[in-house]
Amino acid sequence: MSFVTNHPINRRWPASDPSKLQLYAFPTPNGVKVSIALEEMGIRYEPHLVTLSDSDVKSPEFLALNPNNKIPAIIDPETEVALFESGAILLYLAEKSGQFGGTTPIEKARVLQWLMFQMGGLGPMLGQLGYFSKFAGAAIQDPRPRQRYIDEAKRLLAVLETELSTRDWIAGDYSIADMAIAPWLRALDYYGTQEAVGWDTHPALVAYLERFLARPAVQIGLNVPDRNG
């Protein structure tokens, strides 16, 4: 028995190759952060599709890996680490690979700063905007919740527009901070909220997302795991 095959999650999502890092995810913005990072870093991994249904994320097997019942999560047999929270996973992978996390203390702090900006602000606010625009919250007649998140999305986009008007990538060199931020910007189109937040009035952000999506590793990672698999 290996570290991977001995873990309870392996009963529901068995590893074909337990020597590889195991990724348990769904291709949401938070999920593809990690698959993109793995592709960019050239780390050998095996993806497992974990849907957002309660039958998956609240199953005993998945809760044994992530008690917070959210994707993504990983198991790394090389270090015998089981980890959840997408930001923590990105930091771990950057440290493991020695890539995309900055090299000096100052560079690392800048990457961490913008990663925290995404984790604490951009992701939660845009996620709520999606809920009140495309998903169950769209049926709520009171306009105030949706307007609250439209206004906050506009504020956060303005922050990014200012920063990215002077450089190609948010922390200087391309980094895990970009891998965290750009998938959430892409989600605005999926949510049907680009017009509401004035996406086209942010030329630096439009160009930034285009640069990001043009990267070969990103193009692969955006579709991992295969949601039809």
C-alpha cells in the first residue's frame, strides 16, 4: 500500500498511477488554478473529476481529504502531503517546483500579496456575483444583493486595471498570482456579467486575459479534469 492508495479517497477515486500527484477537482475557476499550475510547472499528476454535487464533495471519502467539502484538493505521494484550499496548493506547488512563486523575499511577498487579493476579494466577490446573476440567486427579486456584488466587482476590476496598465503580469513576472486571478476574470463571461461590470472599459484587463489564455499550459489546464469524464 502507498500513501495514495492507503487514503480513504482512493476508495471512491482510485489512482491509476499512485506515484503521481493526485488532483481532485472540477473545472471551476478555483479548480483550474491548480491544473494550470501543474501544467505550467511540468509536474506529473493524475486528475480525478469531483463534481460539485453533495454526493461527491460531502462523501466520506472526499471529506477525509477536505473537511471543508470544496474542490480542489491534492495528494502528493512524493512528500506524503494531503492538501486543500487552492491558494495553499498553489503556494505548495510553487515551492515544490521552484517556479512561479518568486525567488527573492520581496518577489515572494508580491506574489503572495496578489494571491491573497484573489483569495480574499476577487474570488469571493465574483463568485457571489455569479450566484446572483446566473445561478439560484438570480431568482431573488430584491436587486440589492446583485447590485452590491456588481459594485464590488467594478471596484476590484479598477484596482487590477490600474496595476496591469503598467506591466504584463500582476506581480512582475508571470506567477501563481496570475494563475489565480485570470480564471476568475474569465468567469465573468460565463456568468453573463461582462456588460454589467463594464468589462470592455478595461483595456489592460482585456489584453491581460488574452495573454493568459494564449499560453499552451493554460489551454490544457482549463479543461482538466474533463467535466465529461
